[in-house]
Amino acid sequence: MKLICPVCREELKREGRAARCSNGHSYDYAKSGYLNLYLSHKTVHGDDADMVKARTAFLNTGAYAFLRSELRSIFEAHGSTSLVDLGCGEGYYTSYMPQSDRAAFDLARKALMHAAKNDPDTQYCVSSIFHVPLADACTDSVLTCFAPVASEEIERILKPGGIFVLVTPGPDHLFEFKSVLYDTPYRNPMKDIDTALTLTDDRMIREAFTADKAVLSDLFTMTPYVWHTPQENKKRLDSLETLSVTAEFRIRIYRKETAAA
Ligand SMILES: [Zn+2]
């Protein structure tokens, strides 16, 4: 997959530690290997070192490995050879996917540093997922896992016949965990997305995992609950030795139709 310049949309070519377009715009590769295509230095929510560390430790327990396997089999069944991951974070899912040509985008630099070090076979880029530096119809699959849906960009970069796989939390995702933190825990709402692609599959997968103290602490640090939990409820969590928690994911598969006959 060829990256394009986010300013003038000409093709980017690698020259040493930089990627340049024919109009002289230049972008740097970080030491870890990701490419910085985003010029602002604003801090991104969810990208502090503690959150990245907690998410990595949590994912390494294997609690979400069943989701990763499910995604891999979906792409294998489709036979796609290229993948664009929009909102890839630490690359836990990206790195495990079967496509040989992979590009992944996120604004979280610390997460990308981790991703690029562990997975040199994917080109990780700091970029908005709403302005993807890729040419039209350049990939036969797109993944968005726990990230906002950039519908227009996904429709633009997919080849006809290509698929978009969307992962969102199921209604019961982490429900037992939320029940400890909140007096009235809510189930995740199921929302439709606005897209011109055709929905071809909509499934729910779930598995329970047992979280010990360390895992509960990582889970707390990596989720938005860290911002909204009253101190006394946090104490309830700290008093637990283990907790059985449901991981539930909704997986939707969309297809870009080939031009109507
Ligand atoms: Zn340019």
C-alpha cells in the first residue's frame, strides 16, 4: 500500500529516515519505525504512558485473544491480502492479522511506538483516521476495533468487493466490572452506523475471564471508568481478590459492492 502526502496527496517515497513527496513535503520516521504524518503535537486522550502500559499488560493476559482469533478467521475467509487498521492503538489486533500488506493509523504516539517495535511488518502511522493518507480503492479490507467509525474514508479507500470489519462492545461487555464500580451499571447501547456499505454479517461473541488484582487494576487504568468512578466505589474494586468478567464483542462485516451491472 502506498502512502500519500496528507498536504498535496502526491505519493510518498521513503528516503532514509523520512518520507517525501514530489512537492518537497517531508515526514519523519520515529526510531521505533512509525511514520509521523500528523503535524500537530496535541496530546491525545488515552495515550499517556500508564494507559498504554496497562492496556498492553491486560491484552497480554490473553483475555481478548478469542476476539483476535475471530478477526483473523474473518479475514482469512475473505482472502484479503491488504489491511488498513483505523484506530490501531498498540497493534494487538493488527499484528495478528493474516494480510501481508498492512498499514495502521492512530493519533496515539506512545501506543504506536509500542506497536511499531513489536510488529515491523506493519506500517504504523500517526494520522487522523478521518483523513487517511492513502489513495482511493487501495485496500481490500479495513478494520476498526473500539474506535470511531470514519465511514467516508472507509468507503473511499476500500476496493470494490472489499470488506470493513467493525468491532464494538456488546451489551454485557465488562458488566460485572461495571457493577463493582457503579451503583447502577448500564448495558452498552447498540448503535447503527451511517454508511453506504452493505451489512453482510452481524454477530456477537463472548467469553468470561477471571481477573486477579493486577488485571483489575490494569482494566481500571485502561478504561474511561478511571475518570468517572467515586472513590468509595474504587475501594470496592480494591478489596476484591478476583472477579469473573464477561468480554462481549459485536462484530459487523460490511461489503463494498462492485459497481452495479
Ligand atoms: Zn506533498
